Amino acid sequence: MPQPSTRNTFNGFALTWRMPIIVWQVLFFVGPLLFMVAMSFFLVKNYRMVEAFEFKNWEKMLTRGYFWDSYALTFILATLSTIVASVLAFPASFALAFKVSPVVRRWALFLLIIPFFTSYLVRIFSWYVILAESGVVNSILAQIGLGPYTMLNTMFGTLVGYMTLTLPLVVVLQTFALANIDRNLVQAAHNLGCSPIRAIYTVIMPLAKTGLIVAALFCFILSFGDFVSPYYLGGSKPPTLPILIIDTTKSGQQWPRAAVVAVVMMLTLITIAFASLALAYRKRASR
Amino acid sequence: MIVQRLINWSLRGYVLLLFVFIFSPILFSVVFSFNSARFPTIPLESFTLHWYKTIWNDPDVWTAARNSLIVSACTSVLATFLGFCTAYSDYRYNFRFKSAYLALVLLPPTIPLIIMALAMLAWFSKIGASGQLWSIIIAHSVLTAPFAMAIIRLRLNQMDKDLESAAWNLGASEWRTMREVILPFCKPAIISALFLTAAVSFDEFAIAWFVSGLNKTIPVLILEIVQGNIDPQVNAIGTFVFLVSMTLVIVAQIFFTLRAGKMMS
């Protein structure tokens, strides 16, 4: 049969489909990222960037206390966000995976995908108004004689923002992970007299481990890189790393220093990603 | 048994609560946009269309809306084209470095937008392409192509492998098979990808803010208004934005879930 080749010989048809994305991503994805790394070694003279290979920017940034304050804050906030989101999402994902009909689950997932594609900025602005000193939450609490509580410009505010960003995604990923595990194993645990709570810890969570960790990883990456919540709801004192990038780029015109911050962020995220993926795919120790 | 029931119901209640949390900012934004208070709270003040009139009469909003429309339309076509090519390559061929190839395609959405924004800004000004509408379009196509690729790839998974070979055996060339078998089969996914990538592009503000120069899109305009003062105009613009992106996402999902049978007939 004269079938077209599926092997890797020169083939105009195959290359037509393969090449566009390679060219595009090299030009506009790999190129910009590599250039940013290079830029972190450039110099700024008289408000103009000069191509060079100097460690000045790195020295300037890494020896400053405020950089490390920002780093610690960003890291702690993202870690906290990951823990809170994973814990808050789990009961809901558990319910969606095991306690509702497939139709309900499909609808719930459908609804959860919507916020992911709607304006995060407007949602945060909405929270700003809701959480304000004289906002909706405090006026409801006042009805029962509580408050007012300061929620803006606190870590709580930042976390509310992070949850707005990450919770839908974490619930979706966790639900997928939980819905895909073998029900027979859970049933077997029940039949052998395992209590439902214990079954969650010893059977369900280990089986869904990969998915749960991937969900947490996405949550960390999103929180670590977000500037809207810490800026508008958290008060930005001290600034997180993404806010530092904006300040350095926009007002300071110090692109190379901003690049230093960005490269440090990338290195951190790459380390975290590899560590958690190694954890996620590690074979279980024999028992 | 009673305990079991109680647990099940409280779990359902918890899910509901979580949905309330997730959707309340959207809901409040819509409610506030019709409220006369400058700083809305409960109890609400009177109903008004004032904020909508304000944005309707604001030429900046119109310019931004035009820019957003151009950017998301061009982005969606470009990203869907790139996504289709990649999905088909992945579906049909095995080649060396394929996992590197796929990583190259799928990585952009995992990189924080602010980092992409800085990298794009620097790169575009290096190659002399910054501050244009099409700089946003290029950046957004890199960001959204993976979504298009994923949707179309999932659709290709549903296709019978023999369909393509059958066409070849009947004498159709690869190009003709592409035109008359593959593309029609992927049509719902392609439409879905067009709408979804448009939605992502329509809402993206970090990269757009960095590379747009003076050509503001709607999200960049919102960002700038929010940076100033509490201005309920944002709720009106926001409601409009929600409406547009939800429509896009819902249309995308409808096409995505269309069964094979319906489209092939």
C-alpha cells in the first residue's frame, strides 16, 4: 500500500506542521527568556542600557536586605497559599469525586473552569470593596455586633486574593486525581474494616498523590508569580518579588536589576518544580 | 448511617460554600455596577445606570475596547493555527526530541506572567518591536497556543486512526486528506480553541501592560483606573468584561463537548 511515511525522513508535509511552533517559540519564547538572563548582566549608564557582562546588578540586588525580605515574604506567602488552598480544596474535591453523581461533577467542573478565564483583576477589585473597613463583610458583621475588622493590607487579604486565583484550579486538579483512583481499592479498605477517615489517609491520598502534588505545585507557581493580590489586598509592605520587578522596571528603569529578580524567581520555581515532581512520581517504599 | 448522611450533607454544603466564595466577587461586581454608591456596601443604595453611561461616553474605553478586540481576535487565529499544527504533529508523528518539542510548546503558561512580561518587553525593544498592538498579539499567541494545542489534541484522540489511512488508500494525497478528513473532524475543537484563546487574551493584563506602550487594552485600562482611586466605573467595565469572557468560554465549552457524530454528518 502506498502509505505516506510516518518516519523521520525529509518530508515536506510533516515539516509544514512541525516547524511553525518551533520557529515561533524560539523567536518569541526561548529568545526573550534567554535575553532576559543575559540582560541581568547588562549595565545601565545615563538611563540607557549598555550590553555588557558584569555582575554589578547581581551584587547590587543580592547584597541588599530588602531583596531578601521580599524573597522571604514571597516564599512564605506562596507556601502558605499552597497549604491553605490544598486543605480548603480537599473536602470539596473529595465530595465532587465520591459523593455526587457524574452529571453534578461535570457541571461543577464546568463552573470551576469559568473563573479561570475571567478577569482576575476585576475580581480582586471586587474583593477590595467587599473586604474594606466599611465594606460588605464588615457591615454584615456589624449587624451581629462584631467588628469592624481590618482585612485589607494584611496577610489575610493577600490570601483571599490568592485563593480567588488558585482555588478553582486546585479543586479541578484534585477532583481529577481523586476521581481517577480505583474504587475497588477504597471498597476493599472499607470491607477490611478500615474507617472512612483512615481510608482517606492510607488509601485515597497515597493513590491520588501525583495529582494532589501537581495541584499544589500549580498553586505555588501561581501565588509566587502573582502581583495583584499582594499589591491591592496585601498592601505591598514589603513588596513581593513580582511587585519588585514592576517597581524596578516601571519607575526605576532598571531593567537589568528587574531581570536579576526574575532569574532568581525562575531558579526558585524550577527547583520547587523538580523537587515536587520527584516527590510526586517517586515509587512508594516497600512495606 | 445517620452520621454518614450528616457527613455527606455537610460535604455538599461545604462545596456550595466554596462556590459562593469563588463566585461572590463576580456577583458583587455586577451588583455594584448598578449601585449609586461611590463606595458600595450593604445596605445598597439606589439603582443606577450612571457608571455605564460614564464608560459609554469615555473615548478611552472605546479605544481600549477596539484594541482588545483586535488583539484577542488576531491572537486567537494565530494561536489556534499554531496549536493545530502542533497537535497534528504530535498525533501523527514520532520524531527525535519529541519530548523537548512538546515541552517547548507547553511550558509558557507555567511561567509567571510577570516574568514573561519583563522578558517580552526587553526582547521586543531589543528587536525594535515594542509598544505596538502586534507586540501584544505575538506575546499572547505564545501564551495561548498551548491551550489551543491541548483542545485540538484531545479531539484528535477521538479520531479513528484508520480514517486517515482509509483516505490515503482511496487515493487521496496527504494534503487532500488533511483538507477533507482531518480538518472537518477537528472543526468543533478548532472553533472551541478560537474562543478559548480569545478569552485568555481578552483578560490578560500583565504582559499587555508591559509591552503595549500607549496602546492600552481593556485590562490595562482597568489596571490603571484601579491604581488611582476607588472608582465604581471599574465594576461597569468589569461586568462587561465578565460577560464577554464568560460568553467566549461557554461557547468554547459547548463546541468542545459536541459529540463526534453530530459534526461529521
